[in-house]
Amino acid sequence: MAINTFIDPVIIQKLKAILDANLGNEHFGVKELVREVGLSRSSLHRKVHAYNGNSTSQFIREYRLQNALKMLQEGEETVSEIAYNVGFSSPTYFNTCFKEYFGYPPGEAKLRAVSSKHETDGVLSPYPSVRTKDRINVLRRKLKLTKRWVVVLAIGIGLTVVWAASQYIGIEDEPQPTQMTDVKNENTIAVLPFKNLSGDPELDRICYAMTDAVITGLNEQESVIVIPHNKVLKYADSEKDALKIAEELGVDQILLANFQKYGEEAGFYWHLIDGPENSILTSKRFNTDWKLEEMFSIQADVVENIATQLQINLSGEGLSDIKEFPTKNREAYDQWMIGAYLVSTGTKENRENAIQYFEKAIALDAAFVTPYISLANLYLWGGTIHGWRAQEEAWDKAKEYLEKAKKIDSTNPYIKRTLLDGLYAYEWDYETMESEYKNSNLASVYLLHTGRAEEALDTINDIIDMYPTNWIFLYANKAETLFHLGRYDEAIDLLESKDSLLIEHLTSLREAAKICFNMQEFERSKKYLGNFMDNTEDRPPIIIWFNAVYSAIDGNKPEVEKHLSDLLGLYEAQASGSPAWFLALYYCWSGDHENALAWLQKAYDRRETELLWLREEPVLKPLRTDPRYVALYHKVGFPMPPRPN
């Protein structure tokens, strides 16, 4: 590393002083640093990122590692002692991070200091090494949502379970869409659903797509915080004024827009409103011939004009991505857009109906890759914990569509990523996943499955730092990770702080119910379960299992028998959603370990996807020393020894 001849900015000096004072505190993270420095989380992220390209959590981790290197070179403590002295809770995780950052294990630090002193003189330089930059760039490439594929990703990740990724993807204590008083000096905007004034309900999807494109285009910019699409949908027909909406969403600006089609022409009219002042900042009208190709240009124009008003610099590449039209067949695009809109509603009936529209799009333009990916995602995640599709059919159909998509566009990163996810979820391909998990939608979940909760938390925090308000499911994912780290109070605090977001998101509600159950917070768990059941008629195996357990706790034996019978029926019907797994969990929880082991074997025989949790599932802790459990564990193929009790 080059010798640092630059003086740190005042804010960075302050951050380092705070970190020095809390260096050995393993619980001192981004949330605590935000509190100490007196900035909003997003402000802090931008200042750190402008300084050396890192996220805030990376900055903290790498500053700890830099101090560890000095201690290793100059002190006499052991590697384990130094790991704890710089705030790592696990020497093993410290060794992993150290080697990844510096390129060699901590045990070699003193020897290398003697022979290569000049390489470490500037170790606290704000300018990261090539290795660090590469890691950042890889992560950015992995997370970047190219506009051309945004709705596809919204579908795919929205259907993902514990897998990273939720209905409008849209990803710790980031500015909350319902309470953003700490970021009032920053650009915060809500793009309300475009109103369809054409009198033709079929054109609602055009308004949906336009709203989504504008949100996505603005969301790519680090200098603006955009409320996720799914959080503004409830204002589609609202009569509230801009001041009230701005207060509820905690934003400075609101974009209101209308769409109208008359004959062969179309018009878009939008106002950018100062929410707190309830006054119009700027307005613009676009008129165009009714051509879908023109709609993409209009989307880019709207984004560019709003960005100008907000004093945001947009890249030409980003705008060209918005303008790019994914098919030359207007009707094919129309059919795909209807399907994407149906999937976005989240209902089982509409998900089923969406399939025919994706298939029609393919029939009209066989080279249009997007509907293949949409279909693959519908099938892929439908066979997992959701229980929407038979497991074998789900994976076979997903592979079929992904292989067809790959023939059209072999370089598409989302095809490769989705194939990787499927190989792990359905075929338990640990060898491939272990080497490629950083390129997977399931990275943080895979790390939890394999007992690496510290690394999982870092992965989640890095995503949250880059996309503060977008991915609702990661709040539940982070709470689950905190649970696995034994940080129960933090997990509960996080869920409580995000209640207003979780309540409208089914996947998050389901996971929050399970997290609270594991922490024996039964009343809170039942609240989340009730919210889930109030919002959908879907009753996958995990929901039936919850009802069986809580009926048993309440002493309602007839209800217990009913729910167990329902699970058995799903198993006999070869339904997905892992019914055998959840029968095993019930019997283990109730103390019937023989039945639990028998049902685990049946789950293995069916290759149920939830068996990937075998190592870390807390309900199964009493079985971990049983030789039959251990034998089953090894048959699944985990790349590390069983978890010790």
C-alpha cells in the first residue's frame, strides 16, 4: 500500500476516534456509530463512501482489521486475544476477514512486517487496496438493478423466501419510510402511483410500469432516498394532500403524475411537489404518439428532469438503460407487462394467471428473454417454503425456462444467479454454492444455513448501506441473523422498529413469526402470524405448523389433531413447502423425538428444501447428538461438521 500523505477529513478523524474508543466492543456497529456521530445513517454512508468507496460496515470492519495488523506486528498477544481486542466475537471469523483483506493469515503478520515494512507503512490510508476495490465492485455488480430487468428482479426476489431478496425489492435502522425525521436535509422523494385517466383499466399496467421505472431510475442514485414502490401503492386513490402524505412517508418531495391515452396519442403530466410546503416545485407535460418505444424515452426524460430538480447527476449509461426497449414486438411486451403487474399484486390467483401472459409474450417473440426469466422465478420459488408448486415440477420448469433464456442471452447475470440458487435449493449442491455463494441471491441465507452468522450479518449490512429503504425482507432477514448471533434484544428492537413495514409484507411476517417463536416471544409471534393469515388465504405447511404449536400451547387438542392431519395430507399429496420437515419440527418441539427423526428421514427422502436448515434449526437442538441425526446430516452434504450443542 502506498504511504498516506493525505490528512483525513474532519468527519473521518471523528469516526476513527469514536471507533478507537469502542474498538473492543463487538456490539458497536453502524447503528451505534450513527448515534455517536450525530448523522443519519444515509448521510454517514455517503460520507464514508465518498472517502474511500466503502460502505459504513466495511469501514468499521476494515478499521478494526487495520488496528489488528498493528497489534500483531507490534504486540505479543495471541491472534485470538487480538481478535477480541478489536471487536470480533469469533477468532475464526476474524481469521477469515483478515486473510480476505490482507491476502495472508494473521499468524504471518509479524514475519511480513520485517520483510515488507514498506508495504504496511500506509495501512491506515483512506485509499483502499486493489483487493478492497475489487470486492466493492463485485458487490456493486451483484446488487445493481439494471432497469431493463427491474420488474423481473422484483418478481424473482419478491417470491424468494428466506433468500434475500421480496415483493417489490425493493432493502438496520435505515431511514424508515414512515418516520424519516432524521434525514430532512437530504433528498427524499415518494413517487406516487401514476393515475390512469384514460378510462381503460387495461392501461393500469402502463401506469404501474412507468411508476416503477421512475422509482428505479432515481433509486440508482446515491444522493437521493426513494420510497419503495410497494409503500406508495396505498396512495393510488388517496384524497390526502401532499403535506399529509409527506408527513406519513417522511419525505421532502412528492411526484404526482397522470397518464392519458386518447386515440393514437398519449400524454403524461407530472408535478414535483415540496411536501412540507405543499407547493409545486416544477411541472411538465409529455405528449407522444402511442408507441411503446416512445414510453421508454419518456421514462428516461421524467427521471432526468426530476434529477435536475433535485440536483442529481445522472450517468448517460443509466439513462440509456431506461430508454432501451427489450423487444421489438409491442404486443409481446404488452403481454409480459400484464403478467408482471399480476405477479406484483401478490395473490395466488394472479400469480397463476400471470403464467399465461408470460407464455403469450414468448409465443409472440421467442427472442424476448424477460418472460422466460419471469416464468423461471415463478416456478423456482413456488416449490420452496411457499408451497405454491409441486417441488419436482417447480425445479424442472424453472430449469427449462432458464436454459431457454441462456440460449438467447448467455451473458445475462440473473440467469446464472437464479440457476445457482436452484442448484442449491433443490439439488443441495454445496460444492458449487460454497465457491459461488457471493454471486447468489441466497448469500446471507446460505451463510446462516452453514453457521456463519457474523459473515451473514456483514453481507446484509452491506446491502442495506447501499440501498437504504428498498428491500423490506432484509429487515426480517437481519433480525433472524441477530437471533442466530444470540443478540435477542437487538432482534426484537429491529422488528418493533419495522412493524409498519412488515405488516404489509407476507414473507417478512412469516419470518418474523418464526424468529419470535424461536425467542419464545409467543404473543408477538402470534401477532405476526395473525397478520399473515389476515392478508392471504394461503396456508403453506409452515403456517399450519404454527397453528398446531399454538393450539398445543393453548391446550386445544382437537385443533392440534386437525392441523397435524392437514400437514399429513399435504405430505401424502406430495405438496411442496416441506410438510414432512414441519411435522418433524412439531414432534421434536413436543418431545416425541422418535417421530421427529422418522419425519426428518421422510423429508430427506423427498429432498424437501427446508432440510437446508438442518444444521441451524433451533427446534431440532435436542436431536443433534443422536447418531441418526448425525448420519442424516452427513447425507445432506453440509461442507462442515455438525453444529455442537
